[in-house]
Amino acid sequence: MGGPSFSIVPKTGGNRLAGSFYESTITEGMVGDNYSDELKARGLTTPGKLFKLWDINAGVGGPIKKDVIWFFFQFRDQGSHRTIPGMFANKNMGDPTKWTYERDTTRPAVAAGSWRNAALRLTVQPTQRNKFNVFWDQQVPCQGAGVLGSDAGCRQSGDGEIICGAAGASNPPCSATAAPEVGTYLSGYGQRVQQATWTSPVTNKLLLEAGFGTYFSQWGGTAHPGSNFPQLVGVTEQCVSGCPVNGSIAGLQYRSGTYRQNFQGTTGWRGSAAYVSGAHNLKFGYQGGHLIDDQYTTTNDQFYSIRVNNGVPNQITENINAIPVQQRVRYASFYAQESWTRGRITLQGALRYDRAWSFYPEVTVGPVRFFPNPVTYPKTEGVTGYNDISPRGGLAWDVLGNGKTSLKVNFGKYLQAAQNGLSYGALRPTGRLATTVTRTWNDRDLDFVPDCDLSNPLRQDGVDLCDQISDLGFGQQRFTSTLHDQLISGWGVRPGDWQYGVSIQQELMPRVSAEIGYQNRWLTNFTWIDNALQAPTDFATFSVTAPNDPRLPEEVRGAVIGGLYNVNQNVASNVQDVTTLSSDFGEYSQKSHGILFNVSARPRNGLVFQGGFSTGTVRTNYCEARTGAPEYTVLPQSPIQQHPTNPWCDWSTGWTTRYTGLGTYTLPKIEVLVSGTFRSDQGAQLAANQAFTAAQTTLGRPFANNAPNVTVNLIEPGTLYGDRVNEFDMRFAKILRFGRTRTNVGFDVYNLTNSAPVLTYNQTFSPTSTTWLTPNSVLQPRFWKFSVQFDF
């Protein structure tokens, strides 16, 4: 993507031994309280609370051999403990005889995490014109939590609290909709970064550079050691028309979770040559990379989970997991760029060629439940080659020739990053295996155990009613391509965007300037997931009527909402997804416009000020494409998840505005620094997701596969937002000098006004429930932090 870039020069050591030590800390007594009567009235049962935070950082560097070899070593330990608003331990946690969530208000859930990392950088300059740099950074997260109240990991429960997760896990350790028992335990290192670079100023005009680097990450997490969670079937509470009094909420996951042992790695290399003359600055370069993605996901030993509505089971989800997923992506690019200054104008231009491709190593799947016979898939090619040429350019003009007025213009084409996913992973053999299906379930004896043969995909009406699974291809190998031929390779088919911008900067007085700019951006080459076994004529359209509820916006109350689809039962289980360009079915567009205004001031008396605003809007329209293929599930590039019961295909965010400001001032004589930052952001985009039964719609028949309900968002995206988020922070610092040492003592205050805007909301709507827009989290209350940095 386009935008500003930052060049960071890391510390490498030098001919004199030097170092620094930094520590900051927050304790429970340093944190305020912004839990007001208003928040209580809006349904926030308990506020989130930060009660522990620490950051310790030490670094030292110096010579190993003067003028030839230097080192810099750094160590850091940081972390925090905070409660999860409204989430508590489950009294029934780990009890195989219990199937409900019952919150224990004496044991609030606490998200705790910490990271430790150590890094070493060696710099070697064997000759005047050759320098080598080697870097290694090892990052180890907190590896788990004492979810059972014992020393099961690196943190323990205490004072009635229950710590529920590992930092760095793929899913939140616990959240407003995840009970503590679904948290995970992460073992091994978290992240590892390695780099080696070479630079050589061959002449005073020619610079050669080369580099090689890796980034490795272990992520996910297993069940907590000593727990029985993997043996328990997981439960999700739907809460269509109000939640039970035991503390469940819409979307709550409990009993057991999803566990992952995943690894991802990136290896990159580069080389470039830069030639600088008086008016010209030329650079030619190459970049290449190899991406690794190995995933292993499990749920529980039964390979299924259930959904309940107000504690009553209504759906089973069957899974084929505990199988390896492996993907590889390669990319290479060549570029040439020039900056040419002529008089008062500087022109910049660049041309870049990119190629990306993917493949999948040999892998064996099974045997697991619902896939009892193992199958070995040989190495398979994915995308055989995306080729693109991207132009970029810019202009900077000293309009009046006095250095006080500048006009800047930029344009360029930018590509979606090559990654293990999207089209690059669409041909993965294990991806052609249908690994998840749902089936409607009537648990007539209310024992929470499906009294039917889950291996039988057809409807069974006995002690329980287990309807036909949603995809009769479940567990079968689909050898038909899941990627359209036009996306396997080609020129100019890779998703990306075009953008251009223009800005004017004006000096208002010495060391004070103002800038205003406009940016336009539009995305290209959207992809669409089309079910080749379902045609538009296989779908019935229907509408719903929003309730006349005074809590809803006036234009929504009683409104008829159409544009909804439900597949006919005779093809409901026919699934053969093919990813193709959305243009095959109709227009799909997403365009954005933005305006930026900023004032910067640096007077001589030590005052620095910068502030302004940015405002913009994004318009998305895929109605034409949806009409041609309503059977889509998820559109990868879309900002919202799409499905046939989403009525909003042409919508805008509206003009959303962010205000920012910062200022610093050093008090003379006493050398005390006073600084502050202010930020005001648009609140969260709100929805009213209501579950409708077939009888509450105009469909005139049951939903496909006898689904008990479908969920429809009653509110057009971009028309209703939550609380605006305003935050004002301040810092006071004093520098103390003793000999060759320098000590910086700081005092920081966050959220100075102790504001309490809601950050996340319960967006499940029901006419019979009062939980819609109940706050799930609010801005952290005012707290202060003490820090000290010692340099020698």
C-alpha cells in the first residue's frame, strides 16, 4: 500500500562501552475507576480493570575489537494483568456432567500475558568499504495460565480471580464472549527474528546493499496442562430471545475451545544498487521471499460441538480436524526508481515487476472420526504465477521558489501481499476436503447427547431428530478445481489498488506550517466464491420486517428488509466452491476518499505542537455481482463477512473523522518536560443482528436443512455508530545528570479526564431482550505510571 515509510537505524554498539536501563510499573493503587451509574444502567455488570503492568528493558553495547567489531545486547520483560468486563469463571468448568455456563461472580476472569525477549547484534567492518551486520532476536511469551487455580503455567490465579489465557494465542485467552476454559497454553518460543546484511559504498556515488532475514512464529496454543477440556464437547450459546439468568450471553463459548499448534515462517532476501549524482538518484533492486505455513487444529476428542438457544440444544457442528495443513508461497520482484531534481521541481518515478506463486507439500490426512481411512496427498502446485507491473510516481514543487509553499502529488499501483491464504491456498488438496458441516438437532430427551449416528449424513428421526447435514460432500475428496483457471496464473489478475493524492503545505510564519491534502483509492480484482453446483434460480428470495422497537433508529422501525436468499432444499447440500473474479458475475467496487489537515509548529522557546484532523469515507457496492451469484459465503477482500442473509450490498461508512494533537514544552532553568497527546476517534460501527424463524419471514417454507433460524442485520452498515472515543494523556519528565550518566525520571497519566466511552457492544438484537448494545468493554480508566531510564 502507499503512504509514509520509516527508516529505522538500530543501535549497533561503538568504540565506547555504553548502555541504558529502563523500568516502568503500574500497581493496582495507581489505577482509577470510571465505572459510572450510566454504564451500570446500560448493562455493564463489571468494568474491566488494569491492575498490574510492568516493562523492564536493559541494553548495553561496545567494542569487541576497536574499529572492527562491535556488539549491542538488549533484554526486555513486559506484561500486564487486566480483568475482562462481564466475564467470570464458570462454576461448571471441567465438569463432564454439566452442559451450562454458570458464572461465579466471586472469580472474575483475568487476561494475563507477558513477553520476554533478548536480542544480540554484531557489526563487523573488516575493510573501510565493507560492513556486515548480524542480528538475532528471540521472543518468548508467557506460556500459559493457572486456569485451574494451580501452578499450571507461568501465571497463577489469586484473590479469587481466574487467569484464563496465554499471550500470543491465536484466539483471545478469554473475552466478553469466551469463557476462561476456552483459553490456551502456548509452549516453546513465540517469535524469532534473524538478519544478516552487507553494505558497501564502492565510491562516493555508488552504494551496494544485500540482506537475508527470517521471521519464525509459533502461535495458537493447546489445552491447559492437567485439564480435561479436550475430552469435553464445546458449547456456543445463541440467545435468540434473551439469555438465561445463569449469566450466558449471545455468542458465549464455553466448556472447551479450539486448540492450535501452528508455525509460520518467512525467509526474505534482497539486493540493491544506488547511484547518486547531483540531480539524479537512481536505484535498482531485487526482493525475494519464501513463506511457510504449517497448521494443526483440534477441537475435542468427539470431533463435534453443539449450539444451544437459551440452554436448549438446536444444532450440531461436525468437524474433521486434527489433520496437518501445509502451504508454501514464493515471491520475487525487481524494481527501478529515480528521483530527478530540476530547478524547483523534483520528479520521482518507479517501475516494479512482481511474480508470486504457491505450492503444497505432500501430506497425509487421517485417520480421524468422520474420516476413518487415511489419504496421502502428493505435492501439488497452487498458483503457478501471478505477474504484475506496477508504476509509481510523484512530484514535489517549490511553487514560489522561496521554500515556503510546496505542492506534492503522488500516484501508484499497489498489490495485495503474497500470503498463505486467499487464492494462493485455494488449490490446497486438503482444502478440497469438506471438513465442517452443521445439522439441525432436536434433543428431545434433553440429555445434551445426540441420540443418532453422526456418521450417517441423512435425516434421522428417532429418540432425537438429527436432520441431514448441510453438505453431503462432508469428508469426501473433491478433485474438481476450487480456483478458476483465470486465477491460477496470468498478468494483472492479482488483487490490489490504485491510488493518488495531492497536498499543499504552506509556511504560515517561521517554524509554523499547515498542510492540507486529498487522497483517493480504489480496489481492483475482487474475488468471489461461487458454488458451481448451485445456480441463481436455485435460491428463493425473502424479506423480514423489523420490529417496531423504540430502541432501533426511526427509519428501521417496522421497515421491510429484503434482498435475502435461501437455497432450495433439493440442492442445499451440493457444494463445490470455485474462487473466481467477481467481474464474472457483475461489478464489485470499493472506493475511498480522504482529506487530511495538519498544523506543525516548532518555536524557538522549546515548544512543539502538532495537530489536525483526517476525515474519509469508504463506499462498497457488489449488488450486481451478488445478483449473478447469490450463493457466496465469504468475500476475502470485503470489510464485512458476507452471506446470503446479509441484505446490505451497497453501503458507505459515511464521513468518519479523527482528531489528533500533541505538544511538548521544556520548562526553562529547571529542565522539566511537559507533554501531552489527544486523540478522538469515531466509535464502533453498530449492528442489530436479529434471529428470525421461517414463520417470521415471507419465505413461505422452512429454511434449507430445517435450520431453526437465520440472522439478519437490521441496520445498514455505516449509519449507526457507538460512543466517540476521546483520550487525553500527559507526561512529566525530569532529566538528572551526574558525571557521564543521564537519568530520565517520568510520570505519565493516561486518560486524564477519566472518560468511559464504550469500545465494544453486544450487537445481538431481540425484541424480548434488553441486552442489545450492552457494553462489553470501555476505555481503560485513568491511571498513572512511573518510569525511570538510566543511561551511561
